[in-house]
Amino acid sequence: SLDRAARRVLTTLLLTFLLIAVTGMCAWLLLNLAPHTRDVSLLLPACALGLVVGALLRPSARRAARLVDRYFYGDRAHPYLVVRNLAERLSRAPEPGDAPQLLGDTVVRTLGLSAAAVTVHTQHGPRELVRVQDPGPGAQRFPIVYRDETIGVLVVSPRPGELALDPQDREAVRILAAQAAPALASLRLYQELRSSRERLIHAREEERRPLRHDLHDGLGPAPLLL
């Protein structure tokens, strides 16, 4: 894919070609208005007219550049806009568990990458929270860091036909991982607390089971004394 510098060069070349074409068309029209004279001096007003038309087309050229930018890059051309949208969606999420899915969907559907997976580190090892498509062997790993601690990893695959993410993709994914880190850290803590509570309840049930068994045996029917 094209990086931003290459896109700017191509846009500049395209606009230069269009300006030359407009100037040439103006010169052709002016010369045909006086077909018998063929005065070369008409080229000067033709060039001036072409420059005026080019100046008038400048706002349209900016819009065209934005369209080209979006065609090649999608929303990744504006990573901070993508991050802001993700932050808004995270703030509106009704459940903490929605954060991994929102992050994966943003990477795949908004940035247009092939696949993404979100994994967090727990006391019992890594735990994959969400997988949007299959990242595959060529995926790149981005650490999810919260308060100087790596709490997980975001695995992302490049677009079909590409061997690796380009610099703009990598920068956008890093920003998204950093934006989602607080929500994922809260989710990890919530899940660990819930898991600890479930283990505590299970341990208490295991401790009470022999007591209930002994109590049941002690309250069984006593033998009749003759």
C-alpha cells in the first residue's frame, strides 16, 4: 500500500497535470476564437486564465486529496479520529466485557485490517478475550501496557496481499491499544476478582461437604433397643 508521503507526491503530480490540462484547454479555446490571426500573444491570457481556474479549483483539489486519502487508507488516515470514536464507544459500553470486542472491531472494520485478537495476562496464564477472524502466522503483536505493566497483547494481521503492516497502520494500532488499556485492565481485575470469589465459594463447599455427610450419618435412624 502507499504511505502518506507517496500519496502526497501522487496527489501533487495529479493536480499539476490537471492544471497543465486546464491551461492548455484555455489556450486552445482562445486560439480558436481567432482562427485567422493565430496570435501567440494569446497564450499569455490563456496561462493567466489557467492559473485563475487552478486557484478556483484549489478547494476542490483539497477535497479530492481527502477522497484519495480515504480511498487508500480508510479511517487510518486520521488515527486520532479513530481513537476518539473508540473512546466514545468504550465510555458508552454497558458492560466491561465489551471492551475487547470494541477494540477488535475497530482494528478490523474501521482500519480495514484482516484480523485481530486480544489476549490478557492472568494469574493462570494468557487468556484470549476476543478473536475477529484468524490472525494467522504473519500477525504482528502489540503490547497492551497500563501503568508501566504489560497486561496483554493485541495481535493484528495485515491486509490480504501485504506481508506486514505499514508505519501508519502500526502507529494507529499502537494508539488504539494504549487507548483501550485502562478498560482492559479494569476488565482483567474484575475477572480475577470474580474468579477468586468463585474459587473461594468452591473451596468452602468442599469443606462443608464432609461435615454435611457426617451430620447426615449422625442423624440417621437409631437402632431399636429391646
